Amino acid sequence: MPSLLFSLRYLLTLFMNITHQDTIAAIATPPGNGGVGIIRISGNKAKDIAQQLVKIDLQPRHAHYASFHDADSSVIDSGIALFFPNPASFTGEDTVEIQGHGGAVILDMLLRRIISLGGRLAKPGEFSERAFLNNKLDLAQAEAIADLIESSTEQSARSAQKSLQGVFSQQINELLEELIELRIYVEAAIDFVDEEIDFLTDGIVENRVVRLLQSIATILSTAQQGRLLRDGMTVVLAGKPNAGKSSLLNALAGHEAAIVTDIAGTTRDVLKERIQIDGMPLHIIDTAGLRDSDNVVEQEGVRRAHAEIQKADKILLLIDVNDPEPDTLLKTLPEHINLTTIYNKIDLQNIPAEIKESETGTQIYLSIKKAIGMDLLTQHLKQSVGFDGTSDNVFIARRRHIEALTKAQEFTQDALSQLQLNQAGELVAEDLRQAQNNLSEITGKFTSDDLLGKIFSSFCIGK
């Protein structure tokens, strides 16, 4: 099986070599004016194109100060030219960086000159894609480049850097090695069924599958936290009118994001705020009060509220402690949602701030207006997703990584069930094969072209 994965990777690389012989170029610095602007060139013609531009012989890894010339030999700009010969470059190809002044017009003139000399404009993410196809990065590391650029918090930037350095990939590769060894053992047991020892029932396979499940669960837990660092947790505020939803949004956001009045039904549409709690990004969504109404606008607001509830990572159901029927909304919410019930306005009844756990979930007693018990809520939000802002072991992760790990976990669990219930070696082997395929998609050892296209097209041009 490992040879099959290497063969697939080889064929993909061969296809890349056939269809990507052209030399690509792009502006690598952000749009707009700045002190320095950088253009990257990668491909077989990169050095030749750059030398025609600067009219000097470029030496590997030397910073050459030069003028950049147009077709009529006039000077477009002057700056630094750096040549990185293959394979010791970011893309694994001959690569040149042209560092000039950061004016948008100047950079555009330089890029047009490079294209006229035989380059072409790079597609989004094409530099990173070539680095992946040339085995300079695996897929998880390539994705971490985009995640590092897009980091919205210090913690997410540090976690993206860990993924870029290969921390996540190393853990996945260790899982794959363990899985491959297990598959070899199982398939050998199938091939030698006439041996005196039944290798499928001697306990060794079962113990190894159990250990594998534990390892997947550990990595999945860390990846969940990494996904939240990248995407943020979506928290929907739900409840009856005047329960305190908009007040809670304002309290968490730290400013008057929503209108708050004593009039029931003030919020008619969905309000969204992106905030941080100790480095954990949150998408807070305030919704219309849940109640029956003859008002067409309010009915649409309630419909949108239910739609957001269906998509949320967590629901905060706000209930006024003075409500004579506090539990009526619980019956209208979907089953199996991540729900926390918040009993607000405890200052009106001198109820102490506290957090409780019960069969129906977590209940938090607080007063938003008086800021009593708000620390219980923020700590609960972090703990409910396993977030630890001081953790040094979290790597960045994406939804596709979570899905791949979850599928691998499910197939491995199926393998354990087949082993324990039926001793069906062939079915165990097939489930383990499917688990391996899903894990391999994370690092790109077994990845469809469609997935690659989707991933790299989301990158910015120049990366």
C-alpha cells in the first residue's frame, strides 16, 4: 500500500511536470503603495528572464543591486535581485525575487515586462501548489501558509507556524505508520489462515486498534481547538424578546453593537460581531426574539433565528429569571445541539451567580446589566471547546482536517467492531484501508485533483 501512495504522488508530480513547464510570476506584496514591492518568478526560465531584466549575471543566493530595464533599455526601477536555483528554493524550481519600490504602477510595469520575456501571471496559490507537488511541503503545511497570513490573533499565528513547521503533519504521519503496520499484520493473518495461531483473535490486533483509536481521538481534540483558532466558534444568542440577548452581545463585544430598549422585539434581523476572548475568536450572532407573532417582519426574523441555530457551534439560550414559563423554548429547539442555558437578571431576585450542570446541560446564573457572573460565562465558552490560550501544543487545523480525522476514527471504530463481533479479517482490512485514505488526504499523500484545485484557489496570488 505505501508503494501505491508513492506511485499516485509520482504520477501527480509527473502530470505537473508535463503541464507546468511554463514560468510563473506574480506580485508577492499586498496591493497599494509601500516602501518595497516584491515580484516572484518561478520556473525553468526564471533566471533567463531575470537576467534580461537586470542585464547582469545572477549568482545563486547573492543580493544583486541592479536597475530593471524595459524592452527599450530604459530603466523602470532599481532594487535587489535574488536568484535561488532548484531544488533549494520555496517551489523547488529556479526562483527569482525582484525587490523594487512598492508603487503599484512601478510593480505593474515590472510584471508586464517579465510576462513579455516569457513568463505568465501566476494563478492564486500556484507557488505553494508547486512547492507541494515538488515535495517541498505537504498539503497541511501549504495550507498553513495561507492560515498564517490570515491569522487574526497572536495565538492563531503561533499555531499556524507550528503547522507550517510540520507539527500537525508529523502526528498524522505517525498515525499513518501505525495504521500501515496494523494493516500489514491483519492482511498477513488473512493470507495465513492455516497457521496454528489465529492472529485475529490473539488480542494483539484488538489492542493495537484500541491504541490507534486513542491516538486519533487525542489528535482530533487538538485539531478541534486549532480549527476554532482559525475559523472561530459561532455562538448564537437565542431566547424570548427582552431576555437580554442584545445586551449580552454588547457586553461581549465591548461596544454598543445592538440597539437595546425595553420594547419587546427590538431585534428583527440577525446581528453578527467578531470578538476575541483571551485570543479565542468568536462569531457572536444576535437573533430575533423567539415568539409567535402576526407581524410579517418579526416572523421573518424568527425564521432567520432558527436557521442560525441550526448552523451554530454553540447556542446560548437566554431566559429571564422572572419568566413564569422559563422552559417553553427548550421544546422548540433542535435535538443534539450544543446548548447552554443562561438565566439573566439575577440581581432582581438576589440570586447568586453560579454555574450548574444537569442532564439538560449547563446552566449559568448571571446579570448582564450588573456584570455579575460574566466571568463564569467567558470561562465556560473557553472550556466548552477545550480552549487553552496558553497552550504551546496547538496546531492550526481546517474543517477538512476535522472531517478527515472523524472519518478515519469512524472507520477504525468499525474495524474494531468487525474484529470483536465477527473476526471478519477482510472487513477489518477494508475499514483500515479507508481510515488510511482519509488520514492521507490531510497531508496530500492521497488527494484528488479537485481537492487540490479547491484548496490552492483560495490562496492569494503570489503565494
